[in-house]
Amino acid sequence: MPEKLSNKSFKPKALKEAEEYFKNVHMTQEQHTIFIEFVKIFLKYIKMEELAAKGIGWRAVSK
């Protein structure tokens, strides 16, 4: 398993923006369930706040 990254790998402003972005996301229950599983996998490799991971991940899959 790769060495875990930390929040220091990301700019604090970018993490905060990602958290705010996720708070305003609308998705179906099915999308939410799948996405939460994705976030769990993501957090195994990148140590950061869960809400920031959700914001970053949702931006990645929604564009």
C-alpha cells in the first residue's frame, strides 16, 4: 500500500472550497451510496477530512 498523504499535500483553501462544494451537491440515494463507498476507498490512501474528500471526489466524477 502506498504511503498515506496528508492534508499538507493540498492547499487549505482548496480543501475548504471542496467541503463547501460538497455541502451543495444534490444526488440520488443510489448515487450517494456508490459515492460513499468510493470515498471510503479514497480515504484509505489519502488522509484528510472526510468532507474534503467528498468534495474533491464529487468534483472529479461530476465533470
